[in-house]
Amino acid sequence: MLGRIAGRTEVYLAGVLIVLSVVLFILNPKFLTAENLFDVLRNNSFLGIVALGELVVLVSGGIDVSFTAIATVAQYVMGVIITKYMVESVFFAFLIPIPIGIALGAFNAFLVNRTRVHPVIITISNLNVFYGLLMVVSKGRWIYGFPGPFRDFARLKVLTLISEKGVDYGLSIFTVAWFFIAFATWVVLRYLPIGRKVYALGGNSEAARRAGFDIFRIQLFVYCYIGFLSGIAGFVHAALNQMIQPNAIVGRELDVLAAAILGGASVFGGAGSPLGVVLGVLFIAFIKNGLILMKASAYWHQVIMGLIIVLAATLSAYQQSLERKRRRWV
Amino acid sequence: MIEEKAILSLSRITKRYGGVVALQNVDFSVLRGEVHGLVGENGSGKSTLVKIATGVVQPDPGAEIVVEGKKIPRLTPYLAFHLGIHVVHQDLSLFPNLSVAENIFAHEYIERGRRFVSWQDMEGRAREVLGRIGVDIDPRAVVGRLSFADQQLVAICRAIASEAKLIILDEPTASLTFREVQRLFGFIRELKAQDIAFVFISHRLDEVLEISDRVTVLRDGVKVGTFPKEELTKARLSFFMTGKEIVAQSRTFPLDGPKEILRVERLTRRGEYADVSFTLHEGEILGLIGPRGSGRTEVALTLFGLNPPDSGKIFLDGKEVRFRSNRDAIRHGIGYVPENRLIQGLVLDQPVADNIVITILDTLVERSGLLRPAKKLSIAEKAIGNFGIKAPAVDAPVRSLSGGNQQKVVLSRWILTAPRVLILDTPTHGVDVAAKESIYEMILNLAKDRGIGILLISDEEHEVLQVCHRILVMKEGRIVREYVPSEVTEEVLRKEIVG
Amino acid sequence: MKRARGGRETQSIILVGVVTFLIVLLGMLTKGRLLGLDSLQSIAFQLPLLGILTLAQMTPMLTGGIDLSIIATANLCGVIAAIGMTRSGLPIGVAVILGLALALLFAILKGFLIAWVSVPAIIATLGLMIFIRGVSLVLTRGYVIAGFPGSFLFLGNGTLFGIPMPFVVFFLCALFLYLLLTRTRFGTYVYLLGSNPTATLFAGVNNAAVLFKTYLLSSFLAGIAGLVMISRFNAAQADYGESYLLLTVLACVLGGIDPGGGFGRLPGVVVSIIVLQVVATGFNLLGLSSHLASALWGLILLGVIAINRMIGEGEA
């Protein structure tokens, strides 16, 4: 049964995560306190949610680097509406960014399908278009001063504990949202026909076409799915920070890609799992958190992150070359 | 009337593409539970016929398509699928990242109303389908990790699972070893007994004759005829296909005072070949014949420096050599025309000229350190002229050339390096009869005029009998016999290989 | 024997049409100021930075790869040279060579991973991008290093016979790369390998060596760009010009480079760099934001792709 949910990559990653946690715990026992872990989970929920969207696109054999712009546009429109009309309903606010994300995702899918140009090119272009136009219209203004309910919502916890110092902490609603989305993505990818078609398309697009799959519908699904999650993530990001800066998210495309790839998603399509991507995000989050706890200079973070990506890629390439060697040319 | 037993019956099929007639007034029918061979040269119309039978292409007006006694006014791929007509393409069209069970039932994902995927149910049904023909493959295995032969069986099971009544196998044996072919034939017979019909398309006439009940021959878009197997021999079949009597006449020439170039002693690579020893002389054409998977290509790759041996020695002009890479081998005067022309041989989308001069670019460098483009083009043009390559332009992509001319491009690239030894791995595979003749001509001239020693790997007995001085038979990684063409016939050679 | 003209030429032709149209349009909108001497000079000062970086991106893309680490490499080279010139008080020449040497040192690692370990280029260079940027950050602690010797500033701000120095450097880089790609063995191999690496391997091409050199070359050009950049700004920092990264990919594709590898030529890329810079300068003159320009760049690329596609369908 375990093999059903977790492949080899996931088991390795989980092992590495446990070792990492133990090491960090020995270096600084504070790492394994509930307070710290809840904090890490909450702060990484934005990254975690969009990484799941990127996973679905990668599995289909595509790639999307425009999701940061989509999330920004979606949250900005939401911010403008809720501050201008002082929208009191958080639920209504939550509903604003989602259709925007889906619509922009559909635009990506349309262009990818019709032009048959590599999606990295299409989405780079759209990253420029979406973000550029937003900056022009918004003039880069920040939005803050959200209505009260919106502020309270961000502090919502599913589980609340009080620390020794009397500060309350707990499992944030956003962390729950992230894990719920991961679970939902797993169900979609594993048990819905559309999810299986996503894997099929990523595995062999020509065979998918011959099998009679509607390729455009699959592409529409994956790019709308990341658009949808970008919309949600835009909401989460705005709520976590209690303000919207148009330039806060754009530029993090490659971080998200790195998390998805570390989690076992293949840039060539056809492979990857939600569990792996959650573990990939956690891995990056733990490392960053550990460095902060160890009071390592912030400048070292990138050096170590870069090394980890290079190392992981080298290991997986080495593993593949071993497998190839058995077959060679014949 | 025989037609009543027909699963599929195509009548008066004509198909024109622009001004070109691909098929002209062809009738073709497949009976329930029969294996129907379909043969013809490249461009004879086989693939157009398959496309029409599966609804991918519509025939010109006047044609009639009848499936199980029902007239079908317009056959679409969707309809063909649901009527039980399936193709197993040469590339299999499987999803390498998915499990066996999922590949078998992938078509069900299209059906609406199916909400959730039940893995248990799917695996159980897959086990059932695999069991129907007695294949022992785990339905949960990932398809990409299976051998090609097993993948092919998965593709056949996929067709069975969607209730195929007719399965068209397009060159199914092209990448199989001899044993795997026999295993496949076993499964085909098993399914035939379950009333499933097959169309068996192959270039390998022995296999067509072995498995088929009837054979239809196409030539230049016209049907030559449909014959019961009993009325056919290999020679007749090939006469029908080409319209020419192929006389397997030896065209070898005598070697005067043969001088040894290449000697191989007890070459061994675990799991691939063992104890391979032979010599190759100046101007000699040495045939190496054996089924796919016999280790012939592996030996060739070793001689070309790409597949280092575990033990054994290679001598060139009496001196022992060890190749660390194929560049090393090339420097020692060895050239290799690979088995897979389209992937290993040519950079299909790039110009003919670049594909020819790729091996000798260093000789085009001038004192300034730069290449002179004009020199590159003139060398390429000369090669095109010398070897009679038909190309629309020197800088046209190689893709625009016919198979035979493409192969000549690969050959000419090695000739330009002035090699001592040339290894040709099934050089006439997928090449028309006329083009084959001109490739033989080229090979003979290379040996005779330039004294190049040629190792010709082949699966066709008549080919090695025609052009080789000596023939080595390879089986299961070992060289089992050596023949001289004059003392052996095609039949004996065939038996030696198969038996 | 006649020579065939590829259908891939159409993209360059479309591009030239787009350039002409844009220049005329922006020329009219700016009442001729766009084509005035001042703005031509400013274009000639600004274009080379994006230009050289795009040249650095071009060869990896021709092999079917990509180099995400060029900006990080440019910055590292700049930071090292800057530290050398200011804090360590090294002679300019030594500092510059030190900067380039370090850029190449990381390029060796990058080339090794891609060529011999077969790590996909997009992942290897992504990791190295983050790593190299981290090294620069550690070295600078996030601060700006400024105040270079006057003679070094000549590289980014001086003129040679009235031609801005950065443009001279760009021109030399472009000429160098042009000769390399069209008139050397390496260049021929790059195109062939980009199309089908298996076939080049069987033809005796040392694929790994070609890939290795490719990534060495991209780091070298990125290093040059880094030097031009710090000289022009009279400052070095770990994360200057990061928005250029995606633009270089865009400029390559706009210039006709096939992201799958094997196709695309340098003149097309140069034209596309000019388009991007003219648009930016024109917008600048009109007082429009750089963001609108970046949106427009995206739209231009999508437009060219769409037109290309329509023409392609028309032929088929």
C-alpha cells in the first residue's frame, strides 16, 4: 500500500527530511518545537500551493513560469476591490482571485496549444505581459489597510496552543489549506480520468493523440489548474502579509520550480507526485529555517540552496545513467 | 460466399494525393480468425491501405467499406476503434511512465460518466486479459521498464481489451530477437484460435510465410493478388512484390593475395557475446549474419569503440589496438554505418552537406583556423555526384531524401575519411529493391577499388550470398559457422540461423 | 547544384518588418527624437548589456539547452573585479582577469555537470544560478561596491571615435560569436548536436567536449557583460539585472533560435536585440514606464509566434 502513495523519490526525500530534522534539532533544539514547525508551515503555504500547480503542469510535459504574475494580478484585483468597497466578507474576497487565475491560465493553454511553441517561451512572454500591464495600471502602488475580518481571518488557527511566554500559536488555516490542496491534487491525479490523462500526455504525447485524448482539454486543465491555485495562493499571500506589493511575488518562479523538481517532478514530463512536491517544499523550508535558527548569515542561504539543487540533480542524473547503461544503444 | 465470413472488406479502394495515385482499385478483405499477410515495397501503398482501414484517411469516392457485413459509409478512427479494428504501430504508442494495466485500459479514460479510477478493478481485468493469451507480465509493472517484446504484448493486450476483432500489426518483428518472434507467433496463434483476425505487415518474407494464412501483395498502389500461403514461396512472393526475378547470383570478385587488416581474437563481453574470433582482409567483404539479438550489433559497436569488451584482443594491421572511444576507432581507420539510420545515422533536419562532411571537418580548417564554407559545399557536391545521391540541394535537409539516398549519405561520410575497415549494420534495411542494388554496387566498388575491408551485418541470406566473400553465422552471442557463398544455399543458411 | 532556402527565413523577415514598423511608429510618436543623435547614442549605450547577455544565452539554446546562470555569472565576475579594484587595490587588468577567471571556474563545474554527468541544463544552471548568486552575496554581504578608477569607467561610458565603448565591446563579441558559429568546427557541431546528439556521437563528434565548450563560452560572454555592467553603473552588486534573464531567452526566440536546438542564426538575434532596445528607448522618450515596454516585448514575441504559425499553416 505504501508503494501506491509513495514512490522511491518520496521515500528518499522523507528519509532525508528526517535526518535533516534530527541534525537541526541537535544543533538547535528549538527547531523541533511545535511553535517553530507551525510557523514554518504557515510561512511556506504560498510556496507550497503554487508548487502543486507547477507539479501538474510539469507532469503533463509543460511548464509555467507566468504563475507569479497570475497570482499577483489576481491578488491585486482582489485588494483593489476589497479596500475600495470595504468588503466585509472574507469568503467573497476569496472568490475574487480564483476566476482571474483560471482565465489567465486558460489564455496560456490556448497559446501553448495553438502556437505549438515550447510553453516556457509562451509563459515567459505572458509573465511579461501580465506583470507589465499590472504595473502600468497599478503604477506599482501598494495596497494595505484591509477590512477587519480579513485581518482576523489570517490569524485563524485550526489548533491553538499557548506558548510559555503566553503567546498563542497553532496550526494556521493556510497550512491546512495547503495540505488539503495537496490531498485534492493527489486525488485528482491518481483517481480522476483527467489526472491520468495528464500523466499519459506527459509520458507520450503522440500516443495520447492516437488514443483519442483531447490534447487541448488536457492542456486547458493543467494551465487552468495552476491558474486556479495561483489565484488561491495570491489570496493566501495577501492575507499572510496583510498587504499587497505588486513586486513581491514575481521573481520567485525559479524557487517554485526548484521545489517541484527536488520533489521528484520531471522537467521532461510524466513523473512527479503531490507528496513529493510537499516534501520538496518542506525540505527547502527546513533548510532555510535551520539556517535562521543557527543564525547563519542570510547570504549563505542561497549558496546552500544552490548546492542542494545541484547535488540532487547530479544524483538523479547519475542514477538514470546507471539505468541507461544496462540498455545502451541496442 | 466467402465475404460473409469477412471481418473487414474493402472494395474498389482508390486514393489519390494530388496527382499521385497511392492506391488504385484495390480490394482487400480479412476473414474472421485469419492471419493475413500484407507485403509490398516501400511506397507500394501498404500504409495508405492501413490508414483507410482504420479511418485515418478517407478513400476516394466509389469505394466500399464493409465491416462484419455492415456497410460503413464513412469510417472514422473513432468508429474503427469501436468496430474492433486496431493497429499496433511499430513504435507501439504506449505510455512508458504508466503501469501495464493502465496502458491496457487507457482508452476508458475517454468515456464519460466514469468518475473515479478503480485501480484494483483495472489490475484485475488486466490480469484477465494477459491471462487470455497466457502472458506472464505483472499488471502493476511500469511499461517503460519492460523489454520491447513485452511492451509489444501489452500493446496487443490493449487492443484485445477494447474488444478488437482485427489487429493490424505494422512491422511487429522489426526489433525482436529470433526467440521473441517465435513467442509472438505463439500468442498470435492463440488469439487466432479465439477468432481474432490479424493483418501482418512485414518486410521479412520468411516470417510472413510462416504465420500467414493468406498474403496480399501490393505493388505501386495496385494489388498484385491475394494468395493462399500454400501457393507461395519466398521467391514467388518477392517476384510479385518487385516484378523482377531476383537471382541470388554471387557477384563477388577474387581477392588477390589477401592481406589481413583486422583480426579479432576471443572477444567477449558478458551478457552480449563470447569468444568471437575472425579476420578481415584487404578488399574483402565479410558477411555477419544472425538474428537480431544474436550479439552482432554489439560486436560491431565494440569494433567501433563504443562498447568496450571484457576480454579478447583486436588487431589492426597486426598491431593490437584498444579503443577508448569511437573517435579512437575512427582515427585508426574504422567507419560504422549504424543500424538505425534515422536516429543514429543522420541529423535529419540539417543539410545534406553537413551530414556528409561531419567526419572530416578538421581537414577543412584553414591556416587562419577558420572553415571555408565554399570548400565544404564543393566536397559535399562532389560526394553527391560520385555516389549518385539524389538530393534536391546540398543544403536541403536530409529528411527530404529517400531512404536509399539517405543511406548513401551515411556511407559517403565514411568513405571521405578513407577508412581501412567499414562496418555496415543492416545497411539495406527499409530500402527499396532498386536502391538496394545501387548500395550493393557501392559496397562492391569500395572493396574492389579501394581495398577497404568490409564487415556486412545482415539478416537477409540472399544479401550475404550475393556480395560477400565469406559468411559468418552468429547465434546467441557466438560465431557458430563460417561459409563460403559458393558452397551454401539460401535454404541451408536459413536453417543454420533458425535451427 | 541549387541551394535550398529554408522556411525558417520567414521569421527573420517578419522581424525586420516589425522593426521597421515600430521604428517608424515610435519615430513619429516622438516627433523624430527617436532617430536623433542623442537617442541613438543612448541606445548604443544601453543595448550592449542585454545584447552581450543574449549572445551568452544563444549557444546553449542552439544545443537544445539553456543557461539560467548567466546573470549570476555576470554579477559574480563584476563583484570579483570590483572587490579587486577597490578593496584589494589590484591593478585594473589583474582585477578584470580575476573576475573572468572565477566566472570560468564555475563554468567548468557547470559544463562538467551538463556534458559528462548529463544533468539537464535547465536544472544544473538553475542550481548554479542560485549558488553563484549566493557566493556573490556572501562576498558583498548584500552591499553595493562602488567607486572604480576612472580608466575602468571608460569601458562602460567612454567613446571610441564617437562610438560608445559598450557598443564596441558588443560588436566584437557578436563578431567573435558569428565566426565561431559559422566558420569553425565547434560551430558546425553545435548546430548538428542541437538537432540530434545521437547521430553526432555515432559520427565521431565528441559531444561532451562540444557541450562543455558551449557552457564555458556562455560564462565567458556573461563575464564580459558583467564587466561592462559594473563599469556603466560604476557599481557592482550581487543581484543586478536579474530581470534580464528571461529577456535573453525571449530575445533569442524572437531572433529565430529554436528552443529545441539546432536552428537560428546570429544576425536574427542581433536584430531582435535591436527591436527590444528600440522599443524600450522609444517608450522612455515617450515617458512611458519600463513595465509597459516589458509587456510590449511579451506581446511582440507572441505576435511574431502567431504570425509565424499562420504562415506555417498556409504553407502546409
